[in-house]
Amino acid sequence: MQTSMLNAALVPGNLKRHRSQPALRSAATLPGSAALLAIGLMAAVGQAQAPASPSVSDADQLVRSGIAAQQHGDNRSAIEDFRKALAIHPQMLEAHEGLGAALAAAGDLDAAIAEDKRALALAPDRTALLMNLGTAYYRKGDFRGAQEQFESVHAAAPRDVSAAAMLSYVYIKMGREAEALDLLTPLEPANKSNMDFEYILAYSLIQTGKMEEGVTRMEKVAETTHRVDAYVIAGATRLHAQKMSAARADLEAALRLNPSIPGVASMAGQACYALGDMKAATLDFQAALRLNPRDFEANLDLGVIRLKERNFDDARSLLELALELQPNSPIGRLEMAKLDESMNRFADAATVLESLVKSEPNWMDAHWDLATAYYELNRPEDGKRERAIAQEIRFRTQKDPSGTN
């Protein structure tokens, strides 16, 4: 009844009919039951005009909405929802935690760190928050900040693989690979099927000089997960160890997965070159130069191949660019001297080689080529001297292949 009367009082026609009197009088001036009726009418008007205050349930709904937005990759909406929830309930842990995660996902790491700290003030021992804060510090490049958080989690839960792995990444970034290895090794028996764990353990082994142990694990990770970076690390390690067939297999596997990774085609070309497969090496170096025309190794090694093919024009342009990129490269300078000798430019070759034997006095090849240049320049005594030096270096190397004596 009160609702229908209220609606009737607001109808413009009724106001017209009572133009000479006020639509409502003060309750104090109305007699008896009329006063009670007026009080009820005014209460109804007040309830209709005053908006309801947001409640904790509204904040809960906003948090749920923010989480759903995060799950769909809509970080902007998630951030807005979490902030609205905090405006209602400033001490709401879930909203602080969600906002920190959404800010980090959006790339606002400073704001994420600040929000994670607010959340930790409410729940100092919450492991997930410590991990989130440590990860934000890690992404920002603040490895000491990350170390503090991950060490806290590891101290509380020594068998927590995620914390141990992240702490190991931090140690590696700080040049403390041995500590990473010490941290991970006791956990391996229970985590051999965890390829993320095996990846960081393999990397730690490689970085601490345990190359065979590390690269074997890294290849297992690569074959199991088809991770391109695992194949690249394994291939680069094999290449460094002069295990060219294995290096070629790993690097070619990486290229099949992603042919656009800078530097990988160049390394694959080096492995093919060392194995004598000049056709495959050429194709790899050409692919590397399409990705990066200023790839030093690709320019240098393809220049050497062109020199062997006696394609002197291409060889010179490639070697010149290689030396522009690394002017002090010994092998680049030697190959340029060889090119000059091949084109009968012996004076130019001698100038390069004289500089080279000063900077690399124990390099047999440089002395041999300088001897050749001197003989061609009709300087036999100088040629004999350089040849004798080259022979002495060869004798010393054959006697002690390690070069330690």
C-alpha cells in the first residue's frame, strides 16, 4: 500500500490537482494515523534515494571476476577489478595477491613488487607470495632481491623443487654456478623425470666444467621436451668440445624446430665445415647471413670456403666484413693474407703476416705463410728464418701436444 501511494504522490496529474497546497507536509503537522503514514512514506523515499554501501561480498565478486580475467589473459580488466575490490576492502589478501600477479603479467614490475610487499605484510609466511615477489625481482634483474625471497622459501621447504630451481637460476645469474649445483644435486634422485629440474641441473653442470654429465642431461631434456634452447645449449657445448658430429645433430635439430634463432645456423655451419661437408656448411652460413648479414663467424667461414673455391671476389668481401666486425681476429687476418697471396699480392700479405706473428708468435701457420711471402718477394734469408721458426714450433707441438711445456 505504501508503494502504491508513493507512486501516486509522484504522478504529475496529482500535483496539478493540488496546486494550492504542498504535496507533503511535515509529519508534526499531521494528525494521528496520518502522521504515521507520512513517516512511512518519507522512509520509503529515503531508501529509494540512498545507494547501498558496497559489501565484502561485492569485493569477493570483484576478486572472482579479476581471477577470471587473468585466466583469459585480460590483465587490464583484472587490475581494475582487484583495485575496485581493495577500494571496498583494503586489507583483502586475495585482492593484493591477485593485483600483484596481474601487474607482473602486464610488465609493471615495480608496481607488482610494491603490491606483493603489501600482501606479505598481511601474510608474511605465505610461500606463494614470496615466490611471486622473488620472480618479479628476477624479471627486473634485481637478483639480490630475488635471492632473498627464494632463500626464504628454500629454508622453509628444502625439498620444494620450484624454489630450489628459481634460487639456482639466481645463483647462475650471479656467477655462482657451483652453489646452484650443490643446491640441486641432492634433489635429483626424486626429480629425474622433471625436465625443468633436469634442464637447470644440466646447465649448472656444464657451467662448472662437468660438460659430459651436463650435456648428456641437456640432450635428454631436448629430446623429451623438444625445447629449442636445450638443443642449442647442447650443440654449442659439443661444438666447444670439438665433438662435431654430435654438435651438428643437436644444432640441426634446433634449426628444424626454429630456423630463425640468431647464431645457430652459424654454429651448425662450423660443425659441418669441421666434418668436411662444405656444401652443408655453405648452406648454413648463407642462412645465418640472411638472418644477420653482420654475423662474424658466418662471414669469416664462408669467406674461407669461397677462398678455397678460388672465388676471390666473394671471399674478399666476406673477409673484409669479418675484419670490420673484429679487426683483431687472428684467423681473419691470416685468411686475408692467404687471399692476398692467392692473388699474387705478396707485399700486402707480408704486411698483415708480420703484424700477426708479433701478436701471435707461436702460431705455426702464420710463420709458414710469412715465409712463403718472403720467398715470393725475393727475400730468401727472411723466408728461411720464418720457416725455421715454423719448424721449431711444429717440433715442439709434436713433442708436447698439450702445449704446456
